[in-house]
Amino acid sequence: MHIDNTELPRNQQFYFEDGNIFLVARGIASKVHKGVLCDQSTVFDDMVYEISGKPNRLGIYDGENVIRLAETPENVDLLLEVIYRINFVSIDNVPDNLETLPASPYN
């Protein structure tokens, strides 16, 4: 089943031109990266595995597979915000010798 490209408005926050899968929540399309989703979530990893190499019963949009979600677009945005943009360090993961580590050239 192909979905007409004009049917789904883009998620303005999470629509990556180089994305290779669509998450659709209540008609809003987020174009994201399979590898990033699968790396961060076993649930998405399982979903992507289920549709890989098979005609997608969930649809094709703009040439890419679609995963339809029952969540609100706002909840999907919160999830994608965590996956893509929030970086944090747990105090449990900080080495004891932190003061001896060289500064990162990427700061």
C-alpha cells in the first residue's frame, strides 16, 4: 500500500532528509533513521526487523517503510527528543580519575 505524499504533514522537528523510515503518529510523519531507532530501542529494533525485506503491510511513504504508532505526535516528539538530542552522563559512569583525562578536541 502506498501512501500519497500529500496526505501526511511533516513533523517539523524530526524530519531528516537522509532518514530511511517513517514513524506516523495520528497523521504526522517523522522521517528518522532505522539504525538510530534500533540502536536505542529494542522495541523499534523488533518492529524494523518485522518489516525488513518484506512487502510492508503498513505502507510506503516517499519510498520508505512506515511504522504507524498509536501515540500522540507530542509523545513521539518526546521519545525522539530523548533518542536524538538529550545527552547526559550518569554519575555512576564517571571515571574516578576524571581529572587526569585529556580534554576532548570536540568540545
